[in-house]
Amino acid sequence: MNKFFILVLIFIAFSCQKEARKKVAPPIPAPLPVILVEGKSVFIDSVLLKPYGGKILKEFYLATGFKSVWQSKKDRRIILEQLINSGEEGLNLANYAVKKLQHYEKKYDSLNDNERAKYDILLTHKLQKYISHLSTGRYNQRDFYKNWDLKKDTIDINRTIAILLKTDSLKYKMEQLKPNHIVYKSLKKALKIINTFPDSTFSPIEIATKIVLNDTNPSIIDIKKRLIYWKDMKPKDSLSAIYDSDMNEAMKKFQIRHGLAADGVVGTGTIAALNFSKNHRKQQILTNLERWKWFPKEMGKEYLIVNIPDYKLTLVKNNDTIRTHKVIVGRDKRPTPVLSSRLSNVILNPTWTVPPTILKEDVIPAISRNRSYLAQTNIIVYDANGNEVSANNWKLSNAKRYRYVQSPGTFNSLGMVKFSFPNPFSIYLHDTNHRDFFGKQKRSLSSGCVRVQNPLELAEYLLGDETNWNIEKITEILESRKTNHIKIQKEVDIHILYWTAWSENNSLIFRDDIYNLDAVLNKKL
């Protein structure tokens, strides 16, 4: 009897659990947008939607009651114009069936209801695709890059089209969908500029030694032709093989545009830049236009933006540049990640806890060779219980289980100042104990963090308190060698990004693809 009673209880309990599971409601789908149909519409047979696949198109016409929406000739023409000009945004015209849409539009008055339905569907489908490509790019950023922590932009495409259908200024609203950052606009300008250059296939220029002012070299004529092609040098009736003053000035212009040392010396870096063709540079611009569609649409009212290949940090407030700083970024084997975050603290006299990669590849091998490395670098070793481990008691077998902390001071790898912000890569901005590196032209030299020139000036600005945190007060704390964490009170976002092309004052600007990110995306584009 007792066994029977227990079985009944188990059955009831199990039934209750099943009932409880049944009561878990599925996620509520987003409501369909309200799409008001104006003008004389035609019926959209759902069979006509099947060849396109996907649910977005079907949901759109479900919201219209399966009625056509593009009755307005003006609206159709505006959308067609946007699709025709999609190349200006770095998009591929072939993705939007423009010729077929134009064919329908040309014959619109003579189309029967079935043909008008097909036209309406095709126009909607291509508009959906265009909005998606324009807003979030053609490809998923995470399919290409692993050191990447940008939140993917999302857009409700059908809701966006519903808004477009309601507006009296469709063209203006369509323009608002485009990325609006000044760099994106400069890339669009760069695309226009590169398209003005004649098509040309360059034969590679080769040199055995560096070429300097007043040298004579058979390659100089080809170099001058290349400078004339890129409009850094004015055309001449005849060209000599002598490196004259006109070529020297033109060469310096070219070097500035390519982020090279503007010394006029023609070395391997300058020759490599000269050997890029128009087609390659155009593809570079298109690649950067695609990548900028992945970047945050809203950077914030006040933000820091780092362009990794340009080795430059810019502070922007209300769309105005407030200050710029040279930076040192990660080398190719330890690249600086692309990310967006918000600054949280300024740390004066920071300690440095050695991260795993540097520990494994640099510090442990150095200690193994010479125990005095710890004293030379002011690194203190702690065991799992927080006890200090002397150099004599350090054991290679336990090396990865220790914690290694470098004391504050001018010798510290982080320098005197650190700027922290939440991110999954444990990177930050900081000062450096190798300030001479800022004199180098190519500064991909760090282990991933971003080293900033003149960090005290940046710290004073970010703390924004002339009474308590002026440069004198900051210097006083630095001299004490005591670690001090100061919360940044104002909201300042930080965007560490990657772009290798843009335009300034109607000139094309290029930078080396130091992490090979352009090349990876180029293959897909």
C-alpha cells in the first residue's frame, strides 16, 4: 500500500513538472509594422514570394494585407535612383537588379496586375537588401576577424520601410540611413577621386639602393611618371633620370599621403607604395567603406578614436577635434583588438600585472636565463596564497602559477599613467617607459595595448577638474610613487578602430595594412 502511495506521489510530481513546462510561454515575436497602402494597389499572390525565400519579404506583405505599396511614381523613382547610385556607398550595383527594375518602370503604365505585383515585390526585396547592406554591411564582421569586439548594429528593415512609406520626404529619409561619420564621408570622397584617375597597369619599379636628391638612376624616369600619375608632381614635356628638386618636393607629398617618413629618400617602403595600382587602391577604399558600415553609428558626444594603422588617437567633442596624440599599437603577432567601450578610470603610478602571453613568451624565458631579471625590471612574484616569492625560490615548474607584478615608477612598462575601460581583451591606454619609440614612423611595437604620447595632458583633460586634478596635482602624486585610481566623471567613449584609406583636402590618403585585415576582406569582396 505504501509503495502504491509513493508511486502516486511521484506520478503527481512528474505531472506537475510537465504541466509547469507546458506553461512556459514561447518568446513573443515582434509585432508587424503598420503599413498603410495608398493609391490603387494590386493583389500580391503569396506564390510570387516563394522564389525569394526568407521571412522578411513575406512578413512585409503580410503587414500590407498582401497589397502592393509602390503606387507612387515619385517614390519608385527615388528608390531606383538610390539603387543606381549604390556604388557611391561602396556597394555592388549588381546586387540590386537595377536593369530589371528599370525595365519594369519604363513599361509601368502598360503592365498588367500580375506584372505590377512582380515589380512591387522585386522593388521591395532589393530595397530590403540595400537597407541591410547600407546599415550593417554586406558581410558579418565576425566571419573575418577574431580580435573584434564591436556590437553588431541591427535594424528592423520592414519597420524602416514602413517609416519611409509614411514620409513626405523619402529622399531625405533614405539619406539618413547612410553612415554619417566624417571618415565614412571622406572615404566616399576618396572613391570619387580615385575614379577620376585613368585606368593603368603599372609595371613594378625596382631599385638596388636608396635614391636621394641629385642622384642619377634609370628608375627615376618611371618614378617621376608615377608621381605625375598620382598628381603629386606636375606634368613635364621631358623627364630626366636625375633626382631634381621638383621630384624631391613631389616625393615628400607622396610620402606624407602614405604615412611614410617625408624625407624624400626613395627606399623600399616608398617603392612599395609607388607600385600599388589604381585598381588596388580602389579596392582598398571599397574594403574600408564596407568595414566602416560595421563601426558604431553613434560614437558619443565626446569620444577617443584610435586609428590603428595611422598610429593616432583623436579626441572628439561635439564633432570637433580637440586634440590628437601619437600612439604605439600592437605588433602583427600581438595585434591591438578592434573595440568600443567607455573610459572608466585614470590610474596614476600604475602597477603592471604581467599578462599570460607576455609571461609565457617573454618573462618566464628571461627569468630562466637570469634570475636577476626580476630585480632589473622591478617585478615582484607572488604565489597562489599571496606570499612573495624570492628570485632564489622561484621554480620553473610553478612559473605559470605565480603572479608577476611590476612596481610603480618610471621603469614600469605602463609608464606613469594608465587609462582603463571594460573590454574582454584586458587592454588599456597607457604611458610608456620607451618614449623614444614615438619618434619612429611605424609604431606597431607593443604587445596589444595602446601607448599614448603626452598622457599627462590627456589625463588632465579627461579628469576635467582644474582645481583638484590640474597638471601640478597630477605631478605631485606621480612623484609620491603611490598608486592612485581616479574615476572619470564625464562620459567619454573610446573606439579603437582600423582603417587604411580616406581623403583630406581632395587628396587620397593611404596607410599600410599592418594586420592584413584589408587583404582578408578583399578576397570576399
